[in-house]
Amino acid sequence: MNTKLDLYKVHKAEYVTARQPALVHTKPAQYLAIEGRGAPGNARFQACIGALYGMAFTIKMTHKFAGKQDYAVCKLEGQYFGDLAGAAKEDWKWKLMIRTPDFIGEKEKAAAVATLLKRNKSPEFKEVRLETIEEGDCVQMLHVGPYDKEHETIEVMRRFAEGKGLRLAGPHHEIYLSDPRRVPAERLKTILRQPVGRGKAEG
Amino acid sequence: MNGRTRATTLRFYKEQLLRVLVHIQQHLDEPLALEELARLGCLSPYHFHRVFSGMTGETLAGHIRRLRLERAASRLKLGRAPVVEIAFEAGYETQESFTRAFHAAFGAAPGQFRRRQGVSAVIKAASGVHYGGRKEPKNFRAAQLKGKPMNVIVKHIKPMRVAFMRHVGPYNEVGRTWERLMMLLGKEGLLGGASQCLGLCHDDPAVTPPDKIRYDACVTVDEKFRAAGEIGTQVIAGGEYAVLTHFGPYEKLGGSYTKLLGQWLPRSGRRLRATPCFEVYLNAPESTAPGDLITDIHAPLEPN
């Protein structure tokens, strides 16, 4: 039997994160992704999470059933666009993502869409795309606590970047390590990642 | 719910348990079957052992073993029967194994113990229950709540239709059943969205031999799902459940069950329903460190 592929273990250097900021080089990575707008946690956000996991599991299990390489479905990640501090949460634009191995392509995705269509699930899964994201050099730090205190951690990351002559270039990326349904807000663990560029001021 | 109801249920559970404790004391020479003890205590065999160990702080087998040793100690002190006979009476097949167990409990070999004067024939126990001949055990104390306060929520749950595969064997091997169930359902597009993963536990691992434990790996499905091949369907009973969230590895779930059924329940003002407990797994073990796993334990309650 094949051993199970775990992308987070293969790319350990991109995921092991401490509570101090650090520079990390990330390689291009493929994701299943779906975009939306509105306050995180709202109905659309939840429907997108359900659709994303539906696609991820359908693709993975079909692959496994065919006797091909088994792999772990990675954790939920999200990218947020624009001026987060300046805009109301209701106007936030985001992309929810699950990292997916490179051997999964459009063919596998199309087969999963066909399977899910038969199941008559809510329509969001049709919006799920496969895309490769390249972030390159990033500042990364582990945030422990409620999501609405992330700005404090981002501030530490900003100062760290500036100290190295870099600026936070965005988009803001986060990797959800904890389950907000049960883990108390003050213990939620989230990896925050900010791609960086040369130069001082942002935007 | 008021304090009086809580006090009443604690008394109810203590009285039920006391009947069981009396029966054990009076039948120390007989095999004590769990089903019979559960019946005596008016408790479902599903839950009896956990209520027992949660309330007394000992497993049923540990309790019986301790009382047999205490009885042996009192016979050594008060009578003249040969050690080998007392060993046999205490349920030991050889005098050596009896001597070993006795020494571990009383700090002296049976012969030495007999020659000493004024030594106690009781072994320390949190429940305060000791061998007392045919008299009713006195001073029974229900185990106190220890550690952090338990966050238990009583939830009303609608009946849930599930697709399932049965696993018979040790709990630590249920992973294989899960892998297969997830693969067969996943390739049909039945995972993700609102589907939940549940485990239905028909047996208590402290009582049932590992190779006979029955466990159903379940995934919630809608009415359209049809059972086929290795996968069956069943409906998990609706109604009220006491829910305790367990944080950490699955191997430690047993301790949370004991706390919920043996410590929370007797003080809750509620009684258990005779249907199995079930677990809801909130995260996937393949991508979660064991310490970060989250499981909601559900214990069925009688209507209030």
C-alpha cells in the first residue's frame, strides 16, 4: 500500500511557525479555491467551506479508490484582499483554499463536479477552481487568540519586515490550525503569512 | 433545574449503587456478572461500568479484588484457616500470586500480617466502602469532581440518518474501517458540506474483551442514500443528550466518558436512557495532531 502523502509535512519549512515573526521562502503551490465577499463566518462563507471540503474529499477519495497515491486533505486556508483595517468586515473579499497535490488536475476536478451534480448538493461547488499561487518570500508568524486580534500580530510582522528593509505586500494569507467551533477564541492557532517586497511603504 | 432535583438524583444514583455494593459484599464468592449488577442498580449495561467507576473511583473488577483481599486480611487476623485456603477463597489459584497481591496491598506477607497485632485490614479507597461481612457498606462517598470544571451542555438532537460500517475488535483498529467508509462514501460525493462523522459505541472497553467490541463508524446522509454492500444505514435516536467536548487523543476518550457518566450525571438531575452513547468527530485525524483532536461525547438522557 502507498504511504499517505501529507503536503504540510513535505513542505514542513513553510508550515512550522513560531510566535515570533520569521522570513520564509514558499514555493508555488496548487490549491482548490473559492472566492467570496462578506464577513468571515457568514452564511456564504460557511457554504463555501462546505463546497470546498465536498470537492476536496470527492477528488481525494475517487483518486484513492482508483488505487492511486493517497494523500491527506490539508487544512483550510484563506486569503484576504484589499485594505482590511479600512474596510467594514461585510465588504471583505476573500478566497478560501485547500492545498492540493500537483497530480490532481482539471480532469479529476471535472469528474468530481459530475459526481457532486448527481448528489444535488448546494450549487457552490461549481465555483471551486484549481489554481497555483506563488507567494515567494513571506513573513510568517503564529497568531494565538481571537481572529479579531490578528491586527496586533500583523503589526509585529510589519515592524519585523521593515527592520529587514522589506514591506508587507499582501495579500494577507492565513492557515487555520484550530477549529473555531470548539476551541475557545483565546486559544485559536492561526498561521499568518504576508508576502513581502523590497522597499519601505506599502501600496 | 434546582439544587433539590440535583440532590435527589445524586441520592438516586447513590442508592442504586449501594444496592450493587451490598450485593457484591454478600456474593464475593460467586462470579459477579456485569449484566446482573447493572440490573440490580437499575442501570443500563451500556453505561453501568462507567457510572460505577466514576462514582466509586475504582473499576468494578478492582473493587471486587480489593474487597476479597480485605476479607482475606480480616480472616487472617480473626481465624485460624491456613493461608492456602484463604488464598483460594480470595480467588487466587496459587498461594504465590495471593502473597504477591497481598503484600502489594498491605505491605506484609500474609503470614507476617497474621502475627502482627493491631494492623488494619482495610485498603485505602476513595469511596470509603470496605469489607464489612454481611453488613451494609457504610460511609459510601461518591467520588468528588476533580480537576477543571466540566463544561457539559444538554442538547436536543433530531434523529440522524447515517451510513455506517461496523467494526468488531479493539478501538485502536477502527481507523481501517473509517478509511474504507470514507473512501466509499467520498468517491460518491457524500462527504463535505454538512455531513458529520460519528462513532456509535455499543460496548464499554473496560468490560467487553477487545476482540468483541462493536463500534459503528457513521456518516450522516440524507433520505436518498441507499445502503449497498458493506455499508448499511441506521437512524441514531433523537432526544436529549448530555454533551461533553473531549480535547486530545482518542485513546483518552475513556477518561472523559467516566467523568461525564460517573461524576456529572449523578449530580445533574438527569437519568440515562438505555441507548448507546455516540461521538462526533470535529476534525480529521489525518491532518490533525493527536493533542488537537476534538470529539463531542453524547450520552442519551431520559426525558426530564
